Amino acid sequence: MTETIQFETQTKALIDDLKSVCANYGLGNSAKEFTVISQLFLYKFLNDKYVYELKQLEPTLKEASNFEEALENYSSDDLELLNMQLNESTAIIDADALLSTLFKKQNEDKFSEIFDEALLKIAAQNSDIFSVLTQGGEKIVMFESVGNKVSEGKDNFCKALVNKLVSFSFEHIFNQKFDFFATIFEYLIQDYNSNAGGKYAEYFTPHAVAKIMAACLVTDTNVTNATCYDPSAGSGTLLMNLAHAIGEDKCTIYSQDISEKSSGLLRLNLILNNLVHSIQNIIQGNTISNPYHRKEDGSLETFDYIVSNPPFKLDFSDYSASLDTKANKERFFAGIPKVPAKKKESMAIYLLFIQHIMHSLSAKGKAAIVVPTGFITAQSGIDKKIRQKLVESKMLAGVVSMPSNIFATTGTNVSILFLDKTNTKDVVLIDASNLGTKVKEGKNQKTVLSLEEEERISTVFNAKKVEEDFSVVVSYDDIKAKNYSLSAGQYFEVKIEYIDISADEFATKMISFESNLENLFIESKILEKEIQTNLKSLKYE
């Protein structure tokens, strides 16, 4: 445990060191810094993984006092044979592109060009497995030029980066699993959740929310060959938690997200969490206007598990009219939200994502979707039509209403909507709004759930347990009777406290009530006369 904490501290220190170099060359907190930090972190990870895997395959390399010299003694044919034995999660890196080689060349002329050529070479060699695709089929490779991110001192900039990388090694932490890399990933991206001053909510969903969603979805420990999908994946927090709950080797990830930046972050997240086999399924594109994942007959692909924290207010005015087609009638069965004339920030695009997810579930599929809490009680419009469909089709598992400010960057109260196409019986509704502890996060207030509170929510949900003022279990008919409301509070029993009193005590109380009422009547008559007198004294002047 102590060793893990030490490596975590050292890894975070590496990230800080790279940021320091960027700051010294005028890139602090810029989009260019994000590119440099994320690419160099990935390069270092892949470099060390390649070296580590070669050592596991070849004892002479593992035992060599100087790895680089030992590797140089291998012929190109022998090295190619070794490379063929590596698993697909390990990128192939030629000797001249290894970090140790670049370190030796750092004093050569035009070093920034040497450095960039090495990165671009790795990207090209591993393009088939490690590239993210756009909707149009274009490959977004792992690396781009780093040297040209600064206008002056390119060679010294690249030299400084190499010196920070070479003093650290990932080799001792490749046996670490999800929890370790989730913490590191969160630290890596924490300063890059913005662009042009606007927050990108899709980049990061609180781990408490992600863990609860995964724990309530994955209740079968014998799941194999599961397909997992997120139509608004962001950096992949929800997918990573889901894959971890199922088992990274028992599932395949599929995603789509409109942001190239977040798709790149998801790729990094997949690499860190041993899910490289799913990178080919990351698509950068618009899920609502042009969903990518389809079957051979052209119909939309369906999935076993779907998770999503869809955007609540994203502007879709540019393509809203094009959605109203015959082909989309089934997918958007409840309708397409209207685009407000002025208040574009109020657009309800999440309603399109909910309908898309319902349409994308397999026959045994389950889903968990973050929704504004107002969705679960709205008494008209698309919101209610969706809830009616969930009830009539018997594909609702339950709802968990979360505490306010569970997301520090938004004041919107959220709930988690759980779907299950196999749940023909009771539905569990949980009001967790009173859980959590309020803490300050920068200028914002955030609610943090304890591990015990997270476990309480998932345990009660999965057991369909009734707890006073916390959870209820209702039938589909009960929900219909409540006008399709999914708010737990509307099903809680109204408690009336009764106190036993004697006949004499009752008589005494009634006399007291009569006396007080008589006094009030007398005061009322006096006030009535005073008001009439005052009105008569009023004169026009």
C-alpha cells in the first residue's frame, strides 16, 4: 500500500514537472499545454510498457545491466519476432524512437525535429490499433508535433521535456489496476476541463456517481463478452467504472462523442486501463445527428450496457430540423425538443439522448443515465412521454435522486435513471438528496458522498429494499396511478402522530379552544368597527 502511494505521488510529480516546463516556455494553462502534457504522458507510458514487455519475453534483456546496449545486439529479424509476441495493448517502438535514444541525442542540432519525428513515427507505426476514428473514417493518430508548440527555443523545450521524462519510470506500476490509474487520470486532466473559458461538463463525471451507476448495473458476476456503450462518452469515466465492474477482459467498449479533445482523453483512459482492444470503437462525431455504430443491415447497433451523462444544454439548433425524418420516427418516438427563439442555453438535448439510449438497448440491455431531476416529475411534454414509454414497455429499473451540487460546476439537481429491459416487476425509487457532506471546491460548493453512503445506495437499489424516508418499491401500476412520477418522495407515507388522552383532558382542551375562539371573535368585531370608523373619516382634498 505504501509503495502504491509512493508511485502515485511520483507520477503526479512527473505531471507537475511537465507542466512546469510548459509554463517556462509560455504555454501555461493553454490548449497547447494540454496537447503537450497528454501526449508526453502517453509517450512515456507506452515507451516504458514496451521496454517492460520485452524484458518479460526475453530474460537476457531483463538481466542486462544496460538495456539499450543489449537491445542493440538483437538483429532486426530477432527484434521483429519479439515484437510479434507482444499483445495488442503494447505499442511497437523502434530503437531510434525510444526515450533512452532521444536522451542520448538531446545535444544534436535540430533536436526538436528529431524528437517530433520519433513521436510521429510511433503514431504511424501503431495507427491501426491506437487511432481514434472520425465519423468520416479519418484516423486521429496518437501524436502530433510537440516542438512547434513554442515559437522560440524549440530544441531546449524538447530537451527539457525529455530530461523530465527520463528521470521517471512506469515499469514498477504496470501491475496496478483501475483505482490507481483512475486517480492519476483525474489528476492529469483536472486543469484541462475548459476551452475558451467555457466548462466542458462531459469531460468528467464524479467518481461517486460513476461507481453507483456501475454497481447498480452490474449485479451478475458471470458476465462475459458484454458490449458497453456511451453515446456522450467524454473522457470515459462512466465507461471505465462500468468495465472495471464487469472485468476489463470480459467486455468491449463502444463510444461516440462530438469532441475530438475528449475522444483523445478517452483513448488515453483505455490505454491506462488495459482496454486497448476497444480503441477502434471510439468515434469522434455527433451521436444525435449521425450515430456511427450500426449493424450490417444499417440499423443501429444495440448494446448490453449503456451509461451516459448527456449534455443538458448543448445547442443543437443547427441540425434540429434535419432530425425530423421518417428514419428517426422510431428512435425519437416522444418527439424532438423545440429550439427556443432566444434562450439556447435552455435546450433539452438530453431528451434526445434518453430516446437514443432506449432505442440502442439489446433485448437484455441495461442503462444508467444522468438526468435533471425535473425530468422525473414533469407533467407534460417529451419528458412525460418518455416516462410513459418506460412504464408501458416495462423497461424501468428505478431512479436515484442525488444530493444537490453533486456536480460542483453546475447548480442543476440530478437523478440517475436506470433502465432494464428484463425488469417486468417492481421498480425501486431512492431519495438520496439528504446524503453527503458539503465541501468547497474552488469557488463552488460540492457535495461529497462517503464510501458508506455510496454502498448504501447501491445495496438498497439492488436488493429493492424499503427504508423509511429513503427508498420505496413500487409497481408499474403504482407509477401509472401517480401520473408516471418517478420521485420517491411522492410515494412516501404521510405520517400522522396520534397521542392518547383521557376524556377529561379532551374536555379541558375543547373548553380552552372555545374560549380562545370566542376571544378572537370579540377582537374581530372591535377591529371591524374601527375600520368602518376610519373609512368614514377619510375625505378628498
